[in-house]
Amino acid sequence: VHLQESGGGLVRAGGSLRLSCAASGDTISFSAMGWYRQAPGKQRELVATISASGITHYSASVEGRFTVSRDNAENTAYLQLNSLTPEDTAVYYCALRPPWSDSWGSWGQGTQVTVSS
């Protein structure tokens, strides 16, 4: 499966962005989707996940501000980012975990989110 993120950009603190992760090559319907981010000089961290059945989980740092969703008909996952702060500045990656695997098997190339103060 090929994953392609889009929707990143430069936004002021308090603003919002909506990231998209379009999949091609296979359906995402039966797979979990995840969003990670990596800030300069920091390790990649898990931000949010959504299971094939729609169950969501968030890291404590984004809970209540970010919303992960999926549209299986469009073969796309989304991450809505609200109330952004400069600490949210990072490259955001989407990932796919097939139902037969415990690991994230496919990754996108990432999209840059920059939040100015």
C-alpha cells in the first residue's frame, strides 16, 4: 500500500489544519491507521490511531485537540488539528497496520506542520 500525506503548512498558534492520508494499491478498510510526528531533534512519536472498526486513541499531548478519522470509501485517513501550538511543529506521518500484523507496515513520506507563535 502506498500512502501519501497532504494538508500540512504554516499556521499561527491557535489555528487549525486538516491532514489527509490517501492510500493506493490496496484498501485500508481492514487495517488500522496511525498518525505519528517527529519534531527536529526528537524521536518519532505516536499521535493518534484509528482501528478498522473506528476505535480511536490519542496521545496525552493531543487529546481533545486532534481528531483522527477515516473514510474507507475514499481510502483515506484524516487528522484534524485544532488549537495548534508551536510545540505541535513537526513532520507528520501516516502509517498503516494490516490486520495480520502487529507492526506498522506502510508509511507515507510525511507532511510538514509549522506553528508560529
